[in-house]
Amino acid sequence: MKQSLQLKLGQQLTMTPQLQQAIRLLQLSTLDLQQEIQEALDSNPMLEMEDSFDNPPESAEKDDLDYTRQAEIAADLPGDRPLSDAHSSSSDSSENFSDHDSDFRETDSFNESDGFSESDVVGEWNESIPTDLPVDTSWDDVYQTSSSGSSNFENDDNDFESRRAAVDSIYDHLMWQLNLTPFSDRDYLIALAIIDAVEPGGMLSVSLDDIFEGLAAELEELELDEVVAVQHRLQQFDPCGVCSQNLAECLLVQLQQFPTDTPFLEAAKTICKNYLPLLGSRDYRQLMRKTRLKENELGQAVLLIQGLNPRPGDIIASGDTEYVVPDVFVEKRDGRWIVELNPDIAPRLRINANYASMVKRADSSSDNTFLKDNLQEARWFLKSLQSRNETLLKVASCIVEKQRGFLEYGAEAMKPLVLHDIAEIVQMHESTISRVTTQKFMHTPQGIFELKYFFSSHVSTEGGGECSSTAIRALIKKLISAENAKKPLSDSKITDLLAEQGIQVARRTIAKYRESLNIPPSNERKSLM
């Protein structure tokens, strides 16, 4: 062994803390971003929320960072027709976007080649500090407050209790009815054991025999008939059919609630009691032979059964409603598609001018160093927020430019699109585009969609073009919705119908797309009516 000197040449990317913060803010969802902003407000005294009633000085108006940005995309160009009308190559969708890119040349800080410059922050500490650095909106838009002491509870918008009240589970709902129903002490204990065994869907998770064996050691001389009798009483609770052991028993309990003169009631009971598996497999030929019913009579009985609830417990909601807040709004104005950021996704922030004026350039005391550090962090935080919003607007505008056919005609006109296509246009890395499009939502005339929804693979067509998998799913759904219920379309038939439109898709691919849409196979879609 001996000592030696070696010379190596290599490249290494060093990410500054500021760039790491910008990337982290970029991938946050709306709710996470609001929480991050609140944490920054709590930890950094240099940051403050802008009061909507404040009038900023005229000298600071030129330094404002306007995050309420928008972009216009021409819509008078030849639009994309649905796939059922025409199928063009993906090259037709690659219009030059450079004409519209001029609206977004202010910031591209997420490109590795355009890293953050430390000189932007260090600078001269005695420079004029902007007094108004807004983000998107006022925090008051999220947390509504009232200047007066009284509240108008008659207004539906202030009905806080009905919106935020905890929703009872099926167990709580049954216990509430049990406590209002006269039961003996012995029957009350049996009812408790049965309710404890109820699943969220309303069915029993164990058999009555198991419940009987569990209660036999606690109650003397207990018989199975007592447990059955209590179960029958509980099955009449709301929703009707709960505490049943199986689907047939649940449906029969619900049929008992119908008037005796209901047409085809006895036929429906017979089917539920004896031939429910045949009904599940839609073997109507065997059903007509075994029940000796004609086709129209069997159809009416099946309609009566289809009106029942196979999972009565689902009526009692057990989960909180989750709301989606769109990050981008898209609408058509005067023949042009307008892309705007949602002004309600973040509060308006600015640097506290009073604290900023206390920073002294040549002072190295601990207090002055603390103010310097927080002022620098506040500036970088505001710059990161601005870069996040501008990057989001830039990517959303590119998506709208590529998917104008979807905005005009729906999912059937969706074009193939991958992250690489958008990355080339905005000159960013694909990983950055992936962060921008994750958990970000766009409000369009067709509905609210995650930005990831607009990206899909492609299938080749006979004319040499490409067809989006999202458009194929929309066509499959359209064909099935228009099919004859007595003779539903098989996967092979759907393959042939798409081939007539110039779309070559394998039968297994059709089956995969159909299952992704939660559409059952043709034998399960068959109906008599």
C-alpha cells in the first residue's frame, strides 16, 4: 500500500434550502398549503396577513406581487371533435404555444438551470422594503368573522351545527331506537348482543347460533327462539331489514312492509326466498321455468325487488363529507379560454414594514441578526409562493391549450397527453410537472378534475393517428348506456363497434377499461324490462 494522488472530474447538483422550500411548497395540496402558511405566520414575525381594509401606500404599489394571475388561450382555432366524429393524429394537437407563453415569462425558478440567486436576498439591508406582498386572497375568506356581536342564525350560510354535527353510526342509530322501545331486562340484553354484531351495512357479522351460545352462559334457561323473537323486533327498526343474517332475509323483511294487495308481491317473495341466486346470475329462463311466471310477470316482480335496499345500513351515513377546492378556474369568455388561479386558496401575505424598518445594515447584535434572518426567510417564502402559483398557472394553461377539445365536447374529445409533452413546452423537468399536477384540481365547464386526469396513454387508429385511453373509456360508457337492456353489448361487440370508428382495441383492453368504470359484464347487465 502506498499513498497516491488522483484527480477526478464530476458533476453534482446542490440544492439550496430556498430551492428545497420552493419544491416542497409546489407539491403541497391546497389544504396543506394553508397549514404551511399558517405555520410560517406563527413562526416568522416579519410575515403578516394583509388586511383587506388596509390601503397600501402609493409608493409600495409598484412592488406588489400580484398572484391573481390569468392567461388567455384562443378558442377560435379549429376545435377538436369527439372521437365518434373524427380521429386525428396527435401531431394535430401540437400547436405552437410560444404565442401564449409570453404571459408566463416572469418566473421559472423550478428549472434546475434557473436556480435561486443568493444576491436576490442578501443585497443591501437599507433598501426600501415592499409594504404589500399579497398572495391570493384574504384569510377572512376562509374563516368568516363578524364585526358585530350578534349573528343571524336564520341564514342557511351560518347553519354551523347542521353542517358540522357528528353523524351517528348504525350502532348509535339502533341504540337510540332500542332505548325508546319497551323491552324486558332479559330481551334488552339479547338486543344489545344482536346490535353489537351488526356490520356498517346493516347485516349481522355472526349467526344467531353464535349469539345464542354467547348469551347462554349469562342468561339462565335461554332458548334460541327467544333470540329469534328479539331479532324479528329489531328488524322492524329503521332502516327496515337491519339485523338480518343474509340478503334473502333482509329483502323478505322489507317486502313484508308492502300492502298485501301489491301486484306481484307473492312472486317477489318467492324469488327472494327460493331463487335469489338465479336472480343474481340473471338466469331469467330458469326463473320463468321454476316460478311458472310469464316474462312480463317476472319483469314486474324483479322491478319490485330492485326497489329494495340490499344494504340498509348504508342509509345511515358514517363518514364526513370531503370537499374539493379547485386551484384553477377555466371558463370561456368572448371566444377565448381564460385560465385563472383560485383567489381563495391562500391568504394575502406581506412583510411587516415596521419590523423591516428596524433592520440595521452594520449592526451585528443578536436582535438585529434575528430580524435579518427572519426578513430573509420571509422574502424567500413569498418568492416561493409566487413561483408556485405562476408555475401552476403556466402548467394549467398548457393543459387547457392541449385539451381544448375536451372543454368543448367532453371526454370523447380528450387527446393523448403525457408529462413529457407539458415539460417540453414549459421547459421544466417531468418531476416538476408531476408535483404540480398532483392533488391540484381544475374547475372546468365539464366539471372539477384533478390535473392528472388530463394525462392518458394512447391507442393507435387505422388512419395513423392516436386516440386517448380516456376518450375510449368515454366511448365505452356511451355505447353501454345506449345498449338494449334485453341484449347488452359484449366486450367483443364493443371491440367491433370501435373498430368501425377506426379504433383498434383488443377485447382484453375493453374489459380492463370497462372494469375501471365499474361497469359489470354483459351477463350481469341483462334485464327483462
